[in-house]
Amino acid sequence: MRMANKNDLPLYAIPDGPPHPASGGVDPRPAPASGEVYPRRAMTAGINPAARDAKPAGINPAARGVHVAVAALAMVATLPGRTHGLGLFTEPIRKTFGLDTESYGLLNMGATLLGALFCLPCGGLLDRLGTRGVLTGVMMALGGVVVVMSRLEGEASSAILLVNLFLLVLLTRGLGQSALSVASLSLIGRTASRRGGWTMGIYSVLVSAGFLSAFWILGDVVQRYPDDWRAAWAGIGAAVLVAGLLAGVLVRPHLLEVHSDRHEATGDATETSRTLGQALRTPAFWTFAVAVSFYGMVAAGTSLFNESILHTLFPDGTKRIFVNVTRLAIPIGLASNLLGGWLLTRWPPSRMLAGAMLALAAALAAFPSLVAEWQVYLYAAVLAAAGGVVTVCFFAVWRVGFGPAHLGKIQGAAQMLTVLFSALGPPLFGSAKARLGSYLPLFPYLAAAALVLALTAWRAGLPTECTAAKTT
């Protein structure tokens, strides 16, 4: 067995089955039975070096850079459909329409859960109609809905007003957090090659930087005009409309089609594709989707109640510690995005995810026992680093593991699961506080679940030997 050197493909990217005849290699093993794959460490002695080390053709560096930037811009444009985006204007919106906290919370939760259903049809449209048209259409629709919502009028607490508000929040959630997220992931997935670890790392950094910039700008607006949400909300909608126009101009669909379909047309064994149905029947899909969704649930709960959670252990100086933790997480998260992109060029995504989930489990298990302030900062740093790596894995794994042909549907199904889990995070932590009197009893159970997911991810691997893609 020939040992891989620095010029070789990562082990997870080497085809597990017999080499394609075009490679000039002969695999001495018998062909696998239908639906089976060879073990992860595929035998490479018979593979032609030129075929093995060849880099995929398609998008040139300049076009790739433009597509990465547009994909990041599209993800940042999901802000009005996300909890943190709506959360900036929760109080003025609630007061404008005469809603109490519980009613507005239930309205948002229902809109989030139903909005998750937008993921699946969006994924199907991306595969059928192409990325540029769907991406542009979703962004324009989202921008229009946000502008319309900023002009919503009616008698406070009336049934008609509440129905209209619910529908607008539902569309904002469904088009933003769900559909536009899937479209952004589809664009970056079709832009990056199987070995595009750095591409995913840069995309993650741009997304994080974009959200931070948006929050910084909007935070200043909220402080200056705490009771006026309509002008700022309309401005966000207008910005999303402009971003949609830019996406329509800058995305080059013919480059995406060449890049995604080349392997299918040539029968290149290094990148075949699974349909959504085939992906759903693999342990790898559920391992990655559930693990990433679980992290999202924990992040949503701890982010919303972070100050209150910290107060449980450190009643003195809670505000200062909370601010320091928030500031610390930002640079560590960005650095871990780049580190994750670099590691992706050398390690299988399953091992990266396992390491991140193991770190998450350790941090959650240790939190109830923290006694010193420096330990809180270490806890926050571990959570941020794990989150950065998990994010890169989520962005990259669907193209790497399941191919480009049905990427939209597969990413749509995975994104829907993350939205559903994230909606459960705040109620889970809130219920723990209300029913148990403290958040702390919840942490050991979360740590145990994270540990199970880490072990599962370590053993899961990815389906690199796929059957021919068929329409689902």
C-alpha cells in the first residue's frame, strides 16, 4: 500500500471503490455489492498519479472569489429572518402591535417551525432551475417582505393584524433563515471543489465578519432610535433588495454548471453524486445533520440566556463577564473558521466534527463546576472554537460526501433540521430554569449527548463510492 504524501488527495477524498478505467489503474479487490462501499482507506497502488493528483477544472480564481463573496453576502442577508436580527427590534415591534412577551414568543416559534418547511422546495428549485435565478428570486422576495412588514398598520391586538403579522414573520423566517440559507450554501457548495477547504474557511470568515458588521451598524441605530423600528426595518429590506440585484449580476451560472456537471458527464470516480433519497439512507447524513443541529440548539439557548446563565455561577460582576465572554468569542470564532478550512484539506470532515463535538462535550460537562473567572473565559473559548469548526464542516460536508448533482435538496433537508433544532434551544433552557430552578442540571445531559454524537461522527465516515444519481 503506497503511503500518501503531501501532494496526494486527503484520505477521505480518495475513491473507496475500484478506480475508473480512465485512471489506468487496476484494483485487485472484487467489486463491491450494490449499495456497499469499500473501507475508508482505499488501496491506491494502482491509481495513475496524474489522474489521482489532477485538480478539478472549472471556475477560475477570480470567478471563484466573486462567487464566495456573493454567497457570504447572501448568508448575511438572511439576518432579518434570524432570531438575532428580529431580536434587535423585538421590544418596539411588540409594543407597536400590543403583544405581550409570551404571545410574541409563540408567534415567532410557530413562524420558525413552519418556515423550516421552505428549505425542501428551495433545494429542489436550486437543483432544477439553477443557483443564480433561485438565489436572486429569494433575496428579492425577502427584501420585499421586509419592506412590506415595515409598513404594516392596524388596530393593536386585532385578529386581522395578528394574522398579517404572523404571515409576514413566517415569510421572513421561511425566505431568510431557511430558503436563502440553503441558496447561499448551494452557491458555495457548487463553487468550492471537493478539496476546497480554504474556500469554505474564507466563506465562513466573510459570513462572520458580515454579521458582525451588520450587528454593529444596527446596534448603533437601535441605540439612537430605540422606539422606532419601521425605518430601520425598511432599510434592511432595501439593502437585501440591492444585494439580490448584485447576486443576479455577479453569479455566472454557466461556470457553476460546468464545475458541477463535469464529473457526472465524464464518470469521474472521484466525484459521483447521491440523490436526496440515497443521502437520507446513509448514516453519514444523519450524523452530520443531527450533530450540527444539536450544536445550533445549544448555541441558540446559551446565546439567548447567556447573561442569566453566567449569573448562576457568578452573581457578582455578571455584566462585565458577559461582555468579556462575548468579545472573546468573536476573534476565536473567526480564527477557528480559518483553522477549520485548513484542516479540511488534510482531515476527513467526520474526524473534524468528532473533535469539535468532543470539545463541546468537555466544555458543557465542566461548566457547572467552574469557580474562577478565567475558567469561564476558557469555557467560552472552547465553545467558540468548536462552533467555528462545526460551521466549516456543515458548509463543506454535503458537497464532499454527496456530490454536486442534488446538492440543493440535500442541503435543504439538512438546513431544515438545523432550523427545527435551533427553535427548540430557547424553550429547552427556559423550561429548565422554570421547572428546575436553575440552568445547571441541564448541562450534564447536553454534555452526554454531545459525547455520543462525537463518537458517532468518528465512526461515521462519508459515502465516497456512490451509485449513479437518479432524480428523486
